[in-house]
Amino acid sequence: MSGLRAAYGQTRVLHGIDFRLEEKSITALLGANGAGKTTTLRALCGMVRTEGEVRFAGRRIEGWRTEDVVRLGIAHVPDGRGTFLHLTTEENLRLGAYTSRDKTQVAQDLERVYGYFPRLKERSRQQAGTLSGGEQQMLAVSRALMLRPKLMLLDEPSFGLAPLVVRELFSILRTINAESGVALMLVEQNAAMALNLAERAYVIETGRVVLHGSAADIKSDDAVRRAYLGY
Amino acid sequence: MEAVLLQVLAGLSNGGIYASLALALVMIYQATHLVNFAQGEMAMFATYIAWSLINAGFGYWPAFFLTVGIAFVLGVLLERLVIRPVENAPVLAVVVVFIGLLVILNSVAGWIFSYTIKSFPSPFPGALGIRYMSPHQVGALLVTLIVLALLYLFFRFTPLGLAMRAAAQNPVSSRLVGIRVGWMLALGWGLAAAVGAVAGMMVAPIVYLDPNMMAGILLYAFAAALLGGIDSPGGAVVGGLVVGVLENLLGAFVIGNELKLVVALVLIVGVLLVRPSGFFGSVQVTRV
């Protein structure tokens, strides 16, 4: 992705962001409130008007419609989790596999995500709106997994969750990445957690990349940490 | 007692027709959050198409299924060509479009087919009649129940039905799982138009065919949809049957046939005043 710019109406939010994601890697995108993290994810999958260049597996995809980007294998776990509140847990998961026509594969994938998140299996017939915040976040991750994505974009998965739940979620994310080789791009305000999980990290500020490097380097650089990550 | 039973059964038959039209209203309401005032005229127009096909020499049932198909296609086209462009327009603009559609369909039907009242055949053989119901009443009730059952199975058990429900509820998340939301809405319009067409063809032998035939029926359907809760498909069906029976009983024993339509209006006003979400509708709470 290079020179990515995006705007909501008249308001420019991103001013030329460049980064690349490696296959099967975990990348963290960090920055303060309003830096443009969420917008970056939205720009990747055609949810906001964008300029610049976005390439996925060699194809230019900027300006594509969201549903077409998704069909390439980019799953987006949006902020606010995007739960279908009035449908059951299982219906939510089946929707994740909407683009798949292979019924046996969908059934297998369903078992697989229930394996990662047994709680969802217990609640499979329950209306998704009645799930707790943590369960809905698990549901959102699972719904994205049902797509069998090559790249999964996660927008603040830790938001509003208890620390214990966050830790559980992050360890499952690591397992998912290791087992299925799906690349993860993680937007987080919880920089410490994100840097522990990620291999590489980008720090953005008011719509520009100010820093990037391996997660370990960024984590160990005290000056950087204090200046941009605030801990 | 027998007279009451007679009215209840006749009411169920009419109620089935109100239920289908109410269901069509609910389907479009769920997708657009607006009541489609042109639903009745769409059904009327489809009934004229059926009438033309029958006159052109088609048998009743071929004409019936062909009409349902044509209505579906017209519904999809209507969404794509007329409703899509005002997708993000203010509510009132869309309401005006709906009313415009109503007037246009009504006048075009009058222009093409004339305002003379025509009779419309009933396909049901005399053997279908039972002691308290005419063959057409039994047949119409059966047909509506079949349509409702098919719709239920479609929305409940097929991936496409699930995707349509998802698209109506949460378009943003639907796009994120790859659902083509625009097409789902168009399909919804197609289905609503097809269901309306069935209702039109079932009611035409009773009220006769003319461009204004659905005006009263649509009012009952509004009352039914509101009574059941405007966002509840099951509620629309129950509401339709209740309105049908209520209308017939009150018409026969209390207020007389002339004031029957008032029942619908009183129900509409009453529900909106006392319980705007109807029996089965969800109460919308907005944090401000």
C-alpha cells in the first residue's frame, strides 16, 4: 500500500500512508485517538473514499467495492464488532461464510471456530445481541475466520473488554495466525498488548506514518514509547 | 352461533389476503424503514397483467405463475431504477416517491386497461367449498398459507434468505462478509411485489378488477402490519388474520357493512396511540 489518502466528505484524514504487510505475518498499527488507524483499515476495504494505491497479492484494489474486496479474502473485524444483533450466534457465523458455496467446508469451519471459542458453541442458538462484549468480540473474530481470509483486519479488538478476556483473545489470535497462516493487521490503542503479539509495527500520527520497524525494536525504545505510545 | 362461525371463516379468508399484503409492507419496511404506499397499486397492476394473460389465452395457473414472475422482475427493476437513486434522500422525499408511484401506477393502469370494472376469474373448483366457506374463500386461504409458509422457509433456512435478513438489519456488516447489499434490497422488493401480486389475484374475484381495487385492501394491510408490529413478519400475518376476522364480525353484527373500512382506520390510529410497536414489534430505544 503506498501513498494512501482517504477522506470523509471534505475532511482529509489520511495524508499519504505507506506500508506493506507480509503474508502470514502479524502487524500492529498504533497511534493515538484520531490518528487515522480506523480510517486506514476502512480505506483498505473500500469503506471510505480513497486515493493512492492499494495492492493485494499483486492486484490494485483501491476504489473497489467492499463486498468485492472481501471476496478476495480480506476479512475486517470492525470497531463496534458489527454483530448482527437480532440473529443467532450460529447465523452470524454462517453469514461469515456467505461467499463460500462448499457446505461441508462451512460445517468444518464452524467446528473449527467453536474449537477456538467453546463459549460460542454453548450460545449458538442464542440471539447475538444478548452476548457479552467479550463474546461478541469472539463472535466477530470467528465470523471473519469463517471467510477463510488471507488477511484479517482487526479494529481495536481489546476495546471495552476486561484485561483477562483481552489476554485470552490475544492468545487465540496468535494460535489462529500460527495454525491457519492468516495475516493479521491489528489496530490498537493498547500498544503493549499489540506489540507483544505483532512482529512488525507502524505508528501513525495525524494521518502519517511517523515510525515503523520490528515490534521488538519499538517496544525496547523508551523514547519512542514515551513519545508516541504513552506508556 | 352459526352466523358467527360463518363470519369468522370468511374473515380468515380475507385476513389471509391482508396478511400477505401486510407482509409485503413489512419486508420493504425492514429494508428501507419506510412504508411503501404504492404496494397496493403494484399488486393491482400485477393483477391486470394476469387478466391480460388470461384474456390472451393462457390458462389460469400458467397466467398466475407468469404474473408472479413478472411482478418479481418489475419489483426488482422498480428498486433499481426508482428507489435506488433516492436511497440517501430525506425521508419525506422517499415518501413522495412512493406516493408518486401510487398515482402513476393507478393512472397508467386506468389509461391502459380503462376504469371500467372487470370481473376476474377464481380458479378454485366447486368441490373445494365446505359448509361455511365458498370455494374461493377456501382456495384463497390455502394459497396465502402456502405463500406464507414458503416465505418462512426461505427466510429461515436458506443462505440467501439469511443474507437478505442480514442486509436489512446491518448493511455495513453485511458488506464486510461479502453480501451484495444493493441486490439484496432489490430482491426484497421483487419478493414483496410477487407476494403482493398473489394477494391481488386472490382478492380480485371478490372486489372485482379496477384501478382502485386495492385502496381499501391496502388500508386493512396497513392496519394489520401496524397491529402486528411494523417490523415483525410473523406479526403481520397474525395482524392480517385478526383484522380480517374483526372487520367481518363488526361489519356483520355491530356497525354494518358501510362502516367496515372505519375499523381499519380506527385500528391504525388506536395502535399508533396506544402501542406504536404493535403486538410483536420491537421497541426502538435511542440514546440521545
